[in-house]
Amino acid sequence: MLARISDTDVKTEDIRAALETLDPREQAALARDPNLLSQAVRSLLARQIVLKEALSKKWDQQPAAAAALQRSRDNALVESYLQSVSQPPEGFPSEAELSAFYEANKAQLLVPSQYRIAQIFIAAPKDAGADKAEKAKIRSEAVRKQLAQAGADFGAVAREQSDEKVSAERGGEAGWVLETQLRPELRDAIKTLPVNTVSDAIRLDDGWHIVKVLETKEPHTLKLDEVRGQLAQQLRNERARANRQAYLTKLLEQNPMVINELALSQVLPPATAAASVR
């Protein structure tokens, strides 16, 4: 049991089934954030309360509700059936098909250069005014001079001076970033910095950035074993879409349609039709 609503127990598998209907990106966000997951579960539980009350009042038998339920059932049934007839065979893709697809898409599997960086950030938004901008510039120059002194500890200076408090607590460490994720101004500076050296103060829209390169990784192409599952799923999805289209095309050939174009113009409700010609 996951929760109790009044006198009704809610099982873990019931909530899991509901969460599985969410978009994969939403599911990933819930997995990363316990608070977000708790909110989502509470929302689902609240819907269960509403559902229980609606059923107790036989709301599902109301004409409009019954029609909406039937449409939802029909749509779910059609989608489920289309998925079943579109499913690629169990052994697809073969090893040869997977290898060929990998070779054809190697360019998309290139991981660019990566940098593990630390930074000291001096806040100075460009709309903050000339006086604040000048003070921030002077401060950034002072910090850079402090770092240039023999034996200067970048981490200690970052903890003391950086306005980006999350990374400041880690001695300025910002973690690994891809070259393509960096702003051009930062990228141009970082690419030329040897490991364990510090950049000049770099002006961006939000302020001044002083960056230290801690470690680098050269660009490389992902190996087949690293992306096997991802590529296999991509091929299966593409084959499923092709199978679905082929099935629908054949079905329509076997069941020709004739549409009354005059009647078609009268399908939309009057208000919707009028709005479309304004």
C-alpha cells in the first residue's frame, strides 16, 4: 500500500501505472526530484478522490460524460491495436542491421571536447547601471590580480569572492561541460587554456567570469556497445512508424472513402467556422 484516502487503500502499482503514462521527460524529472514526485503523487491521489465522488453520483452515466468516455475508450483501443500490428519482429534489428546503422550515423555520435572547470563569477548585469558595472569590473580585476600571486588558491578565492554561491561552496567547481554548451566568449578562452591555468576576466551579459580548467577530455565517437540499446530502439521506432503507415495505406485501399465535400463544410460548430474566416 502506498497511501490511504479516507477508507480506500491505494496500491503502489496503481500509482506506478498512472506515472507510466507520462512523457519520458516528465518521468525523468520526477526521478531526479523527490519533491516533484511527491507533488505528482498527491495530484494523482486527489484525482482518485474526485473520481470516487463522481462515480458515487453516477456521473459516468451522464450523457456528455458517457460520450466522452466512449471516445476515450475508442481512441485507446485504436491506438493499442495500431501498436500491436505495427510492432517489428522480435529479432529486429539484427546485428548486421545495427552495425550498418551505426556506421551510417557515426557523425551524429561524436562527443565534442569536454572540460571540467571551476569559475569565479562577479555579478554585473548589463542593465544594472554604469556605476555598478564599473564597480564589478574593478572587483573582477582585483580578483584576477589576487589569483596571479604566487601560491594563490583558486578554490579559496572562489569561496570568498564568487557571487555564484552553489559553485562557490565547492571552490568554484562547475563540473564537466561540453564544448558546444559553452558561450562563444567562454569557449574561445577555455580552448586555449592549459590544464590548471586561469583565464582573464571574461565579460558576459550577466557579469564577469574567471575560469580555471581542471581537466579535459578529447572529442571521441561513441562505440557501438555504448549506444547499442539506443540505436536498436531508434530502429524499432522507425520500423514501427513505417509498419503503421503501410498498414493504414493498405486498409484504406481495401476500404475506399468517399467524402461529401459540401457536408464537410458543415461539420464544425457555427461559432468555430465563423472564427476561422475573420
